Amino acid sequence: MALPQDRITLPVAVLGQLMPMYLWVGPTGGLCAAGPTMVKLIGRGDPVGLPFADHFDLRRARRVRGDSAQSVRDLVGQRLQLTLRRDPATTLRGIAVPVGADGAEGIFLNMSFGVGLADAVRKHHLTDADFAPSDLAMELLYLQEAKTAVMGEWQGLNERLQAARRAAEAQAMTDALTGLANRRAFDFGLQAAIDQVARGSPGFALAHLDLDHFKAVNDTLGHAAGDRVLATVAQVLHEEMRRGDLVARIGGDEFALILRGPIEPDQLLALGARIIAGLEERCRVNGEPSGVSASLGVVMSQSYAQPDPQRMLADADAALYASKHQGRSRCTVVTPKVGHCAPINDTAPCKTTQIASDAATGCTLPVVPAAPASSSAV
């Protein structure tokens, strides 16, 4: 049986199964037929017989001429972009082909959502039944949703891993008993402060603090009481720190402070006096004074042509033991630019000036000789 070569006739219902988003616009601009999904999108009952322009705004089409029939024929062969006039103003894309000789019976449009597929499915509550069986739109949508779900899980896993890494790093940098920075964190902080000085920062002070009479608490009252005292020490020190300062527990009853500058010696003395007074007042056991106090040794980065962490620590330690030698409960500050000191790489000893603060009165004591000559602080 010979088949016609120029025309295939299909019932409207079959056409709707094959292309559920088609439109047949008559020569005068009225809707002659529409696929079931297109009817769902229009959403105002049966649109057949109503003007095409009542439901769609035409975009991205070449200029069309005046009368309705000619305007419809002018759309033949054009790639069109339509926007629904009703909310949610979904955009459709397609191409117009003629119906009848030269479009004498209108134009036929088969439309799709293009990149707006996911939004259209969600906003119009579409399902797989609203697409042609051969249409891969829903499969692509499922793949997109699966990809989004996988990426969401991957992002969540990555965030959990990052959080775990940060927590592990924080734990590795934290003293478990006091919650202060530990020795590792202090070493990093001291090197960072020195690096900032090399880049032109105003400098910093390094303080070494050792508790006085702490061993007696452990020996007579037990380590649990000693731990409570250390927690109180940490709280007192933390309260005295400013934003950007660092306080660390670097040994059993030893602490170190990095105090961002610029700071004058008298400010450091005042800080030392407050810390000593705070510890003596608040370090109690069972409501009674524990007898714990502190001695401090402080050096300033301005004292060094090129600050070095090991040398600064050694000099702060020497200043600390000068405080111990002078009777404890004191703060000894090694002031910069006093005397004439050898360069940083010179091993010759250098004289220092010490200033101490009496914890009881807060007054400045007379200048005392430097701690042992092995101290090379300026």
C-alpha cells in the first residue's frame, strides 16, 4: 500500500501523546489545539478557540506584519521563546512550522522548558506522565537531583571533616587541664610574633611566669587541689589578656605570655602587679588562701636587633629567676635601650636593668643588678 509522501494525518489525542506540549495556532491567531501538558500549563480550562495572545507573550521573534493571518505566517521557521502570562510566568522554547500550504491553516509549535525544566516541574507540579515517553527530560531531572543530593552529602562530609580537623588541631594546641594554649601553640605564637616584627609591627613583650609555693599545695593537699589552683591561675591570666595576646601553660606550674605592643615597662609592671595580686587573692583551697603567688620575668622585643625565640626565652627565664632571687612575688622587666649591648650574634655578656614590683604595695623597687652574667638581654 502506497503512503502519501507529503502528509500524515494523526488524531489530536495521538498527537498529544507524542508531543504533550504542542500548540496549533490558527491563521487568525486563535488556538486550534493544544497538548495535555500545555493545557495544564495554561491552567484556565480548555483554551481552544481563545486568542494565543491571551495566554502567551512572544519574545525573541523577528518583526511580524500587521494583520493576524500574516503575523502568524511570519512566525514560520523561527525559533521562538514564549512566556506564560499567568504566574509563575514560565518560559518555553520551540520552533514554528507551517500547517497547510505556506501556513494557510496556521502554525504548529512543539515547545520545551529548556534550562528551566527543574523550576517548571516544581512550580507546575509536573510528573513523568506529563512528558512524552521518548522525552528524557525527567531522566535528566532525576540525574540532576541525584547529583545535587550527592554533592550535598559530599559537602556535608567535607564540612564534617574540616570541623574534625579544626577540632583536632585545636586539641593539639590546647592544654587539657587549663584550656589555655599549650607549649606547641606558644612556640608557634612566639615565632609568629617575631615574624610580624620583621614585617614592621610595633613589637611585643614576652613574660615567663612561675608559681611560687605551688609544690606545697600538691604535697599537702593533693594533686586535685593543685589542679583547681592551676585552673584558677588560667582564669586570672586569661582575664588580664587583651585581644591578640596569648597566654600558654608551658610546664607544670609555668606559664608564658605574649603581649602585643607597643607596651611600656611601667605598663608591664602594672600588669605583673595585677596578676600577682589576683593570684594571691583568688587561688584558694576549700575557701582558705593557698599561699600561691607568682614570680615573673619580662623581656621586650625592642631590646633585640633581631629577636630570636630561644634567646628571648632564655632572657625571660633569667629575669624570672632574678625575681625569685629578690624574694619572689615580683615582676622583673628587662628594659630596652639601656647600656650598650653587643649585636645578637655576639656571645659577650650584656648588662641589664631590672625593675621589680612589690606585690604588697605595687611600688617600683630600686634598680637591682642583673641576674647572672649568662643573661644576654639588652
